[in-house]
Amino acid sequence: MKKKSWMMLLTLVLVIGTVLAACGSAEETTTTDSGTPTETTTGEGATTEPATDANLAADQTLRLNLSAEPPTLDPAQAQDSQANTALRFMYEGLATIDADGNPAPGAAESWDISEDGLTYTFHMRQGATWNNGDPVTANDFVFAWQRALSPETVPAPVYAYQLYYIKGAEAFNTGETTDFSTVGVKAVDENTLEVTLANPTPYFLGLTSFYTYYPVHQATVEGNEAWAADASTMVTNGPFTLTTWVTGSEMGWTKNDKYWDAANIKLTNVTASIVNSGATETSQYQGGEIDYAGAPTGEIPTDQIQPLSEQLKDEFKLTDIASTYYYEFNTKEAPFNNAKIRKAFAMSIDRQALIDNVTKAGQTPAFGFVPTSIAGLNNQSFRDEHPDADYFKEDAAAAKTLLEEGMAEEGITTLPSITLLYNTSENHQKLALAVADMWKNNLGVEIQTKNEEWSVFLESRKTGNFQIARAGWSADYNDPMTFMDMFVTGGGNNNTGFANEEYDALIDAAYKGGNDPEKRMQDMAAAEKILVGDNMVIMPVYYYTQASLTKPYLKGVTTDFSGAINFTRAYLEQQ
Amino acid sequence: MARYVTSKLLYTLLSLFILITATFFLMKAIPGDPFMSEKEVPAPIRARLEAQYGLDKPLMTQYVNYLGNIVQGDLGISMKKLNQEVGNIIGQTFGVSLRLGLIAVVVSTIVGVALGLLAALYHRKFIDSLVMVVAVIGIAVPSFVLASLLQYTFGLKLGLFPITGTKSLLGYVLPVMALSAGPIAYIARLTRSSMLEVLNADYIKTAKAKGLKWPAILWKHVIRNGILPVVTYVGPMTANVVTGSVVVERIFGIGGIGKVFVDSITNRDYTLIMGITLFYGIILMAARFITDIVYVLVDPRIKLTSGKEG
């Protein structure tokens, strides 16, 4: 008897342990890396009541967590959203993005744009300095951009292509020419920077607030190869200076009193722990160790989203971000070389049911490729102007008919075995299984699901070694082009084998048509219709949201269209 | 002894060579490379990166170059953590794991031996059962469950200890508990069975019959003899614990080497993978080497001259 009760206790403990383990283990790896050149707030991010010094907390130290250590703090080398958050404390580009999401003067005081939209003349801000006291000049920008583009730079900056909007930049970067004077960037004098673009680019000002466009301090960079690996050797021009960087543990910034707008910077210190566990981060937040949790700096585990949204109603927030979750078809291989079969698959799933029961983070069902937070014209979003509901509708019965028609066209009576490929993650797995189940019920087809580790998965997708694969895409800048240019024939990110002349022509016209915004947007909408409505090369599933928690006393935090966050103007109120 | 040490050293070097070779080729065989990302890197930039890191050369050349660098003590520069030397990364993060790990080793040895001894002395009594139940739980509950549970209970709910970080001494308490639970359980069981064996041995009965005082018997005969298996275990365990627990480091936000190692594999950061693997290899083999030597010193029954490998 005694033994039995021991066993009972033991079993109980183990059961509880297992249950708790299940609670803590789900973690979404963000696979859509977000480089975010331009920014526009979606409206809900900005709470900017002016802070009066009376209600400010005495200690203005902001405490954050980063779910990964930025691999580098060299603006030319950075590629990820953590670096984006960190660099924004430390640097300032020609323009910044104000709380409403519009470009505002940063290191440049003002600018003129030529009639043809090709030449930008930036007038540098008088009195803006580096944190060592040196003035920030037009030459600093020329140096930084040349360095990012130069084939001599080691290692080769991957994001150099973010500068390809500048005339001659691509040719210089790929080594077609070694003459930097052919590149459209010139310091007319210390205070004037002239930039010539390859094509009129309506979103170029927003791009200048992106990290690849940040200036770097020439003497520092030239004097020390590893200048960006150590807090003590970085010279920066932003509102904060990096003062602590313990590899893998923490980072810390202190207000830069030499910053030109220092009077409006309320925070005196920012500290960030580096913890790559959503469950821990949520505990840190609840235990009062950090003031902000969740995306984009960290994450909230998917299974905690629902309970937290109820328990911490006033602190919890879901924000639409410019990323799309979709499945892509390999259009080169049977059975998905047939458009009708692709359409049948896309029409036979219930997106809202997937969001309500599987993903559970208030996402928007997607029927197009360009997400809802991407700007269109006249202060409307692109999606509002060109609704995705026109492309296709969910209809299981029609899908079944289409599938039969498609199979008849191909002359087959049974489908070959089909595998849905996704990268290893609990969330992708849940969704894949639910989708496969819907296909089975609505189309009567059996689908295998298969997962692969991230890099292996990328390799499979890149080499076309898949039939249907999970994919996610996030915006580089606030324009539909950041999505639409992806599927041009032979495009580096076009894994589907899709090649369509009409599509290519529309994208090309939109590239060059920056001076006719109306037509440009229509061209891109027409291209999207070809991509999704007519050919269903990709099967959109949902537009992403990101979940975050903000302490009630933390104010002035802004989030842009892409979900990137800006803490530089934040402040802490008395509790 | 000298001959024994020399042959051991030679075997260690050979093992390291095999380790390096196997890791190098296995690592290259996994699909993917350090420059892979969701957004395709333009071909000319990719080609330049590969050339700069020597990845454009034939595999054998890369291998030979790497061996050459290692012989010169150069572990190279991380391919993902830009401009950071692999040696420095290891140095910084290992320090953190080492501090935490050594505390855990000391705690688990002391607590484990004490528990095992208690259980043996009170064999088949309540204390014995209690210790064994604790031991079974300690081994059965995975460290990520235990770590989360400790963090939730003592960190978040009771607020007794920091949830993350080891800035203050208090911050060490929970991670050390999470790290020690398994070893404590193992050591307790090991000690118990070995002590029981010794307690029943004839020479203990003799000692008792001779009228020796019980504490003296316990110290001089029981513990000394009963602790040998623990010594064997503590060596590899130390190597294991100080090289960092990914799970515990992740959950408690500790910037140790375990976390870095796992990330390096996900990132295909070739130089860092090789550097840490090599470093781990050295630590593990050193630990085994020392254990063998200590074993010889502690247990006179073992003879070295036979040249057998342990």
C-alpha cells in the first residue's frame, strides 16, 4: 500500500511536469526576417501625448529583452530586425520617420527633389555631430555608401542591394565598373549631398532612414577593422551611445548628450537582456524585469497569446505587420504545373477557421500577396484600393470541380503523391496538418507533410526540391513593390518556376513609372492579379500580426507598418 | 606512470584529430551555408563572400587550410558574428558557463554524496525511500521542465530570486538547482549502492568487532571505499556541466557557451562550430584523462603497467 501511494505521487508529479512542459515549449521562430527601410505607423502604435517633466519617473531607464544578439552593429553589414532596433538607438540617417510614419528631417535638415524625381539634394543639419564631437558631413554619407557598395569591403555587405536605387550603384557593386564617380552620390560640399537615382523611386526618402543608409565615421572605420564589434570603439551619431555589450548576455545604451535633438530625448539609459525564450521573456515582463515584451524585439509564445490578451488587456496589443504567410507551388512539376489544380487547392481551405483555431493571433485571412499595412495612395492602404477579395473566393464545391477539370486537362485520373514541406516549428506544423486535413475533406486528396531544419529547408526550396512549401515574406520598404518584384522571371527569390512575360512587363513599368503614381499602383495590382488571381502561383494564407506587451507607464513607443519599433522618443511615467 | 601518461596523451591527440575531421566533413555535408537567408543574397555578392571566406575552394583544400590554422592555434573569425574571433567568443562565453558549472558540480557532489550516504545508513527506512524517490524524480524530470518550474515558482510567483541573469549572487540559485538536480540524483544512487556494498563487507564487520568507534569506521573505511564510483562519475560530469547546458542557459538567459554552440549550428557558422567542437573535445578528454589519473591515485588496486585502456 505504501509503495502504491508513492507511485501515485510520482505519477502525479510527472503528469504535472509534462503539462507544464507543454505550456512552455511552443516558440515561433520568426522566419520572415524584417529589413525595414521605410516606415509608416499603422496608426495604433503612436501614443504621443507630450510628456511634462512633472509626471516623468525619476529613473528614465528603459529595460528590454532581445531574443537574439545582433550579429553585427556595423550598419553596412546588418541584416536583421534585432540589429535594426539596436542601430536605431545609435545612428540617424538623412531622414527619420516621425510618429505618423512620414519622413522627417534627421541628419539632413531639409532636401529638394528635382522635377523628374531623380535627383535629391540633401542639406546637412548644422550643428549635428558624432558622439566624439566631429561634425556629421555629407562626406560621411558618401564614405558609408561607398563602403557598403565597394567590392573591396570584407566581408561583402549582403544588403548592398538596398542601395541599388542609386544610379550606377549596382554596376559598381557587381564590379562592372571600378569608378565610384559613376555612382549617383556626390558631396557637393560639406553640407550638401546630391543623390541621383536610377529610376524615380517614390519611397526613397523612407529608405534613407534605413540602416544600410546610415553614415559611418570614417576615421574610426579606417583605423580599426573590428571597430563595430566592441562598444568602446564605435563612434555614432544617434540619440544613444552603446556603452555595454557582453557577448550573449546584455547590451546597454546611454543617452548621447551631443545629439542635436538631445532636449527631446527623455530616456537616460536603455538596457537589454539577451534571452531567446518566449516563455522566459513573458515571465521577465510579468515579474517586472522588463518594460516591453514581444515582437519585434522578442516574442510571446503562441499558446500564451490568448490568456495574456485577457489577463493583461490594457498592456497586450496585436499589430498588423507587413508580412504574408503563404504556401508556394512548384509550377514546374506535376500536378502543380496546372493552374486549375493550384486554384483548387487554394480555394478549398477555410482561412478564418485556421486563424480562429490554429494560429490564434488575430491575423487577417489573405487572398492576395501584398499585406494590409502596405501604403497605397491618398493615405489609403494598397489593399483598400485594390481589394484581394476580387482574386478568388473560398468555395469547396467549385474547388472540387476545378480539380477534376485540371486533372482532365493533364490526362490523369489520380493525383501523384503530394508532400507539403515546412520548416521545423510547432506552429508551422499545426497549420500544415490542419490545411492537409481540409484538403482531404474538401478535395479528397491525401497529402503528406514533411518538415526540415531551417537551412536545409531553404536549400530545398531554392533548388526546387518541393511540391508545396511554406513561405513567408516581409516588407523591406513601404511599397507594394517589395512584394511584387519577387516573382519576376528568374528572380532570386522566385522558387516557383513561374515565368510570365506580361507580369514581368508590368513590374518593369512600375519600376520606371515613379512619376505616375496612379498608373504605377495599377500596374502592380494588375501584376498581383496575374500572380494570384489568374495563376495561383502562391496560395496566400494570412497577413501576419505581431503580439506585444507594453507596461502602462511606458509611453512614446512607435511601431511602423512593418512592425519595426522605435524607442528613442519613449519615456517612463511615474507609476 | 610516465609511459601511461604519454600513451594517454597520444590517444587524446588522435581522438581530437578524428573529431576535427569528422565534424568538418559532416558539417559541410549538411545542406545550407552561412550566407543562406529567406531573402536570397544576390549572386555576385554571394560569390564574393564565398571567396573571402575561402569557401569557393575545393573541400580538401579547405580542410587542409583549416588544419594548418589550428596547428598554429588560429581558430579563425566567426562567419556570422562579424569581426569576432572564435577564440574570444569561446573565452567570453565559456567563463560564464564555467562559473555556473563549477558551482553546480560542487553542490551536486556534496548534496549527492550526503543523500546517498544517508540512504545507505538508513537502508530500507523512510529516509532511504524518500531519497530514492527524490533521485528518481531528479533523473526523470527533464531539465527544461525543472528549470521552467523553478523559474515560475521561485522567480515569478514568489519573487525570491531573479527570473533571468546572474548579475547578483542570488541569480545563481535557480540555474544551479536546475543544473544539479540530475547529477545529485545520479550521485545519490551511485553512493547509496556502493556504500551498501561496503557496509556489508567483511572488513567493516571486522572493524566493528575490533571495537573501532563508528564515526572512525565510517570515515576511514566506508566513505573512502564507497566514494570511488563517484570519483569516476564526477570527472565526465564536470566536463559535461561546465560546457554549458543549452536548456538552462536559454531559460535563465545566461550568455554561456551552450547557447552559442547551438546557434552556431543553426547559422552554419563554420568556424565557430569547429572552434567550439574542438574546445569541447579538449575539455572532455582532459576530464577523462584527469579522472584516470585520480582513479589510480585513489585506488591502489588498479595497476598501470598492464597498459590497458580504461
